[in-house]
Amino acid sequence: MLRYLRDRRRRTAQAREAEHHRRIVISATDTVISRVIRDPIEVEFSKLYPADVQRECLESFGLAIPEDCANEFLIWRLHFRGYNPRYFMRG
């Protein structure tokens, strides 16, 4: 019984930490998107890179994330805001 409660507390703490990290990455991604997409005229010259999200997470929140995670969040948040990721992202 005690082992079950201890495991349950540990899983709850891990889930809470994961949600906190998710919110940090969302905040950093939104900051990067807002910084790059300010002026509709300049949009075609602005490109978004996962490294920008990684840098923002590390500098602002002290959280290191892998590039594929930053890329996924960047694509997701661009879709969420109604932008076409292919237009704003590299390559």
C-alpha cells in the first residue's frame, strides 16, 4: 500500500513537472513567433528556426530542449495562430 502511494505521488510530481516544462516551451515559442512576426510587410524576410526557440528556453527559463521538440512546438504554435509553417520556417 505504501509503495502504491509513493509511486502515485512520484507520477503526480512528474506529470506536474512535465506540464510546467510544456508551458515554458509554449511561452518561449510564442515569444519567438511574436518577435519575428511583427510587421506583415517584413514577414517574407523573416524565418523561424527551432534554434531560436531552444535559445529562448535556455536564456529565459534555464530549460534545455532538443531541436526536434522545438521544431514540433514551433509548427504547432504557428498552426494554432493561423499561420502556414512552410511559409515561415527554414528551407
